[in-house]
Amino acid sequence: MFFPVFLSVVFVVRNQARDLEAILKDAAVVMADLVSDYELIVVDNASDDDSVAVLKRLAGEQGLPNLQVYALTKEVDSDTASWVGLENALGDFVAVVDPLMDDIGFLPTMLDKAASGADVVFASNLQKPTQSWAYKTCLGAFNALYKWSNGVHLAKDAPQYRLLSKRVINFMLQHPMPALTYRYLPATGGFARANLSYSAPPKAPQTKRLSHSIDRGIRLLVSTTKAPMRLVTALSLFGAVSNLIYSIYVIAIGLLKADVAPGWVTLSLQQSGMFFLISLVLLVLGEYILQMARLSNEGPLYHVAQEFTSSVMTRRQKLNIEDVRMPGPRGEQVNDSMHSS
């Protein structure tokens, strides 16, 4: 299959200095025969090995063509790092690939779906890396809660391996926080989409920290859905109805019972129940306050420390440009016009 399009491929890497050259060379081989023009965008997520040095060498005159590198100053979550590459991509379509998990050889099938009219193409690998029981349990609970609150099962409906058209990226750019909504917005924005699956062994084990994933999950829940605030209102309504029913019950007992015992037991039950509800409400409100404080105090989600581009860009070589220079008043050459065809 060959597609006359400009394709951008985004890789998010961290501490993969030994495998970077092989990963990018394999991608360049696939892209060269697949599309008329391409670019490889690498986002280095604050690696502490020799990854940046390797990428600088690969972007040199003897390195790979069409390579762009963005090295971040501090580690961020994978969604934010992916968005760094997406918002700097120039292609008609942009693919986001995890080099350790995703098979870039499946990209032609995804591009074929996109050429058939799909603005968003998701691909899910049936072979998952081994994770701990605690991580799997928390991940399953989060996906179920997120599907209940937002109608999207992130692992099935919006996996990380995806191909997006430029129209989808322009739509996300209009959002005030595109890096936060990047994970779910392509699946809920009303675009034509396709969900594909394939089976390929992961290239390397992928260990994820449970604490980091919990923080990311809470941020997604709080920032991308109204369900937590709906929970606050539901609890408040339940507390009000409970107090009303309890008041009616107390009045009925007072009217129908002659020998009412001292109200210590019922008063204690009332206080404990109401304090339990208040605690839940404060918990959800606390998460919202924490999120608002993070957004107002953290500043930009990322900062690019270094940026460099390949010395060889094949799309520039395809332009037929004639540079016409006219002699200046003192004999120096000045640029008069440029003609292209």
C-alpha cells in the first residue's frame, strides 16, 4: 500500500538510548515505502541516560532524514509528552506510537482505514505486558468508573496507539487544556473513528508505577468529567432527604410513643450518619480543590529544553525553487525574488 500523504509519527521515549537508533531506522524504512512524505518526531521525556546525545547524532548530516527531537526538562505523564509531539506535527495524519508496546508494522492498516474516511483510528495490542495484581485491579476499577462517568472505556475505546487526522488535532487545539483532554477527546468528539486490534509481543517489559497511575487517573476523572461534582450534589440531596425522613420519624415517635427513652442513641446515630456523608462530600471537594490548585500553581505542563531537526529534510529537496539574486549598489548580492514550481 502507498498513500500520497504527509505522515507524522510521534514517539515518546525515556532512557532508551540503546534501542533508539534501531527503532527510528525501522520506522524510516516503513515510512519510505508507505507515504509520499513523512517526519519522525521524538519526544524525550527527561531521560537520564545518553538518549539526547544519541538523538543529536541521529539528527546530524550523517543521520536520519526528517527527524525532529524535543527533549523535556522534567518527566511528565505520557499523555502530556504525546501532546508535545502532536502540537508540533505538520503532517496530514499524525500517529502516536509507543516503541516498546506498539507494532509500527500495523501502521499501514491504520492508514488504510484513515484513507477510507476515518478521522481517528485506534489500535489495541492483544498481548499486554505483565503487570502486578494490584495494578491490574486498580486499572480495572478506574476504567469501569470512567466508563460509568464519561461513557468511554479508555483501554478499549481510546488506547494509546492512535492515528489522528489534522482536523482532529486542530479541534483539540481549541480546547483550553488539550494535553489533559488528548486521551479521551478523539473518542468523544463526534469524529468518524475505527477501533482495530492486532497481536504482537511487546518489545520490552513495561513497568508502570501504581502511585503515578493513581494520580494520573484522579486527574483525568476530575478534569474531564462532571461525575465527581454530580456525586457531590447526589450526596447533598441524599443527606437532605435523610434528614427530612429522620425528622418525620422523630416527630412520629414523639406523637405515638408515650415512654420515649432519652434520645442519646438516635442522636448519636444521626450525628454519625451525617458526619459520614459530610466526609464523603469533603473528599470529592478536596480533589477538586487540589486539581484547581495544581492548574493555577504548576504553570506550563512541560518545557522543551532542547530542540533540533535533521540536517536532511526530504520534503525540502522535493521543492523546485530558484533563488534569483541581483547585484547591489556596492556589488554585493541581494535577494530579489524566489520562483518556485
